[in-house]
Amino acid sequence: MTITNARKDDVPFIARAIMDAVGEEICKSLAGDGHSLADVERLFTELAARDDSQYSYVNTLAAVDEDGKTLGVCVGYDGAKLDELRKPFFAYVREMLGKDLGDVEDETDGSEFYLDTLAVLPEYRGRGIASALLKASIEKARKMGKPAGLLVDKDNTRARRLYESIGFEQIGERPFCYVMMDHLQCK
């Protein structure tokens, strides 16, 4: 397995990974009454295909096997660019889903390299792929001179154990789409 920059071919995988990471409840809330989860997947697919979006394939590392199959991804970006990178997200949500998310609080800030999404195909979990993606992302953050930061659901003990085993420590709380999460960093 190799950790590399994601390719445009990875866009559908990235979109599904984002949906998996934010969870079904938030995706359903985003869809609202007038739209489906397929509409939300289409939104994230469009965003992952762009090069100026927080969810872009350009901001994504991929774990690829020797046959070129993508097994997992980690989306991460400089927190200082959050406002700029999420403009397409807000615009697409307004256009495609008819929602205004202008009151959503920032999930990161300029002091960290933010790990937005981590996902591994279910059949490849437990093989160290998520750890390798996290370590590569932490190294990317270090090269920028920033700690890696992420949010974890307060009830997601499995993910928290993984993050802590890599060296992440809780430094506080932050909201993500109106839900308070634990904020962890790895220096």
C-alpha cells in the first residue's frame, strides 16, 4: 500500500467518504424534506471534483494498493483557508438543496492543519490504513509548521482510540454543523 495524492478518479470515493464521516443524521438534515441522500452525494461529488473546495481531491491523500485500487482517503487542508475553501460548499448547498448555512460556526481556524474526513473501505479496516493516512497527514501538517487538528463525535470511542494511539490529544470542543464535538490535535 502507498499513500499518495488523490486523483480525479477518486472523486466518487471521496464524496461517499465525506457522507460516511459526517454521518447519516447530518446528511439527512442537509437534504431536508425536499431532497434525498442521492442529492447530498451529488453535492459532495461536485465539491470533490473542484480544485477550490475544502472537499477537493486536491486536498486529499489516498491509500492505494499495488493494483491501483483506492482503499481509503484523508481530506485535510490549512485551517487558515477555511473561509475561502468552503465558499463553494455554501453556494452549492444554497443552489442544489435550497438551504442557507451562513450561520454554521467554523470547525477549524488558522492555527492548524484540519483533518476533515478520514475513511477506509469497510473490508480493509483494521489493517493500519487509517493510521498510515493519519501519519501522512500529520507529516503534511508538520511541513506547514502547524499541528494537525480534527473533530470527533463524543460517542465515537473507536475513532477516539485510533486518534489517541497516533498521538492526538483533546484540547477542547468545537461545533460541527450545530453538533458539539471534541477537538483533538497532534503536534
